[in-house]
Amino acid sequence: MKKFLVFIVLSLILGSSVASSNESIKKDGFLIPTNKWKDRIKIDEKFEVNNPKDKIIIIYNHGSDVNDVKSKDCFWIRELRNWAQLAGNKINDKEIMVYIHCQGKLEGDLGSKLGKIGMWMKKWEGPYPGTSKMDRRVEGNLEVVKKFTDLGVPKKQIFISGHSCGGWAVLRFTAKYMDKVGGGISLMPACFWNLSIKFKVKKVGYEKAMEKFHKKYPGMAEWRQAQIDIIKEGNAPILIFTHPMDHFEGLTSDWMDDVPNFKRIVISEKKKINGKNCKTAGSNWEEPLIKAHIIDHADCFMHYHPLIKEYIASRIE
């Protein structure tokens, strides 16, 4: 019995010092730079930027497990690890600071009316009535950008970034407000359900899959297309990462190739990057990647850090 109690106490102590991949963070703040991918993630909630002209600010937007309604969580520990590695790096003698921006409490007008699954009901024919959560996320980012410029950070040294729905927010923001920032980095942009796998894009092809999508969910499909049209017209010079095995928008992202200023990186078809197996889960961070949608959360994604820094350098010159 005594040994059992000692084991429980040790487990609690060790558990408090190791960040689980499923641990969530629900606040805004700067990521404390780390030296190793497995280092514990820490957040500085103070909104302070010393020597702002010598800083590069990356505003990072989280994904979401819901579309137009409030979500309980913002960031998962695993998705911040690569950014914590980039924080503290210098480009042209300017230090990178990564600011995480929690927007889980936002809600769209339709989401508040129909609820969590309402947007996926066939009876909603569109167009979207009022202001969507995505619109509010875009404007929320603009407010944060203004706070940084008010502190003295040059706008060309501010970058919008994000994963999944946060990555889609990057596409929307830069299409409208590219003149307010230096650039955008979008990771696995998606915010319209698991289109690739649900509508069997790989088997039936993109056109037939989208035809079925429009027929079954006309309001959602038209709303998605309307946003794509806005993004295409914006033609912002941004960096985008997609993966063909992403069950959300993996095989529905080729429209991005029609946007001249987009720099789209299609990650290899396997759950590897440059031959390296991807690991992204577990208390010891050794468990293999399961879903390609979060490959940018894995240790193998560090392969693209030089490319990201190269993109930033090209925008601040």
C-alpha cells in the first residue's frame, strides 16, 4: 500500500512537469523561445515589446473543432512547439516573437441562431445572414495588428499565421488587409468540415465531389465558394502549406494554384517530411503522427523552418 501511495505521488509530481499533447491553452500571450522541440511550452501574457523596430511579430491563430459557434479550447500544446522553436530566431538582426491569439469565444450570427450542427442542415440555402465567426476572427486580428503598430512595430514586420480554421483566417485576412502586415503563413487551411474524405475526392474526383457537396449542403458550399472568390481576388503574396492526405481540404486545395501570388508548398503524400517520420503526441513526444491534418504540429515540420524564415526575410527587405 505504501509503495502504491509513493507511486501516485510521483505520478502527480511528474505529471505536473510534463506537458501532454492534449493539454490546451486558452489565453493570449508570447511564446517563450525553446531550445529543444520537447521543451515545456511557456507563455508570457504581458503585452510588451522592447525595441519594437528590431522585432518581427508572428500572430498565430488556432484551429477549431466547430465552425461558426463558440469553442471551448484555443491552442493545443503540440501545435505550439514548432513556433516556440522559431521564436527567438533572428532575421536580418531582427528577433522573432510569436504571439498566440485565442478567439474561441467568438461566434457568428448564423451559428448563434442554428447551433453547432445547424450550418450542415440542408434547409440552409444561403447566403450567410450577417457577420460570421470567420469575419470576426479577421477583424479581431486587425485589432491585434493595430496594437503592435501602436507599440512601434513596423507593419512590414508583422505576420499573420494560423493552422486549419486559423489558416483559413490567414487567407481571409491577407485578402482584405495585406497592406496592414508584412505577410501571411497559412498551415493546412480548412474550416468547412472533412471535405476530402467525406465526399471521396480521391475516388470520384474534385468536380463530382464538389457537385455532391453543393447538392447536399447548398448554403455551406456557396458560403465556402464565396470566400474562395474573395481570397482569389485578394491575390496576397503569402506562404501556404497543404497535405494531400489532409482529410479536411487536402484534395480540395488546388484552386490555390490559380492565385499568382500564392506560394503553396504541398507536403509529401506520406506522413513523413524529407524522409523523417513525424512524431507529435504523448507525454514523451515519441508517438507517431496519426492524422496528416496536424503534420505541421510534428517534429518533422522543422524541416520547413528555413523556408519560413526565408519567406519572412523576403518580405521585410
